[in-house]
Amino acid sequence: MSDHISRAQELLKEHRESIDRLDAILVYTLGERFKHTQAVGRLKAEHDLPPSDPAREAKQIARLEDLAKRADLDPEFAKKFLKFIIQEVIQHHQQHQDAETS
């Protein structure tokens, strides 16, 4: 195997190791985020507050788009990603509401 190919394989390995570490960070960060959103859902259910807050959601989407631009990440991807998370959170909040009324 040539030195050129060996060097490319070493660089590939390093990039993949970084990607694996970042994936772990993302998973643990999402886990921590959902712990907080679950607490918010329980609090909303206990106080009969609506499961969604469209004004906050819009503010958060705009904030994330700005962060994405500064991080050189496609803002449309960031927006889609946050909307997916928000939908999941609202679903969890609705489950808390349903459990509270049962």
C-alpha cells in the first residue's frame, strides 16, 4: 500500500473517531435536553397549561437559525432539526396532559 493511501486511511480513521465522539455528545446532550422538557411537560400538566407554546417555538427556531449561520451549518437543516425535536417534545407534553386527566 502506498504512503498516499496509508495517509488517507489514517485521516479517514481520525475523522471517523471525531464523528463518533460528536455523535455521543449529541446523544447525551439530547438526553439531557429531554430530561428538562419532560420536567416542563409535567409542570404544564400539573398547572393545566397548553402542551405547546407557539411564540416560544418561533423564538427558538429563529435563535437556532442564527446559531446555525454562525456555526456555518445550513440554517434550513437546523430549523428542520429543531422542528422535529419540538414536535417530539409537544407529543411528550400531550402524554403528560393525558396522564394528568386520566
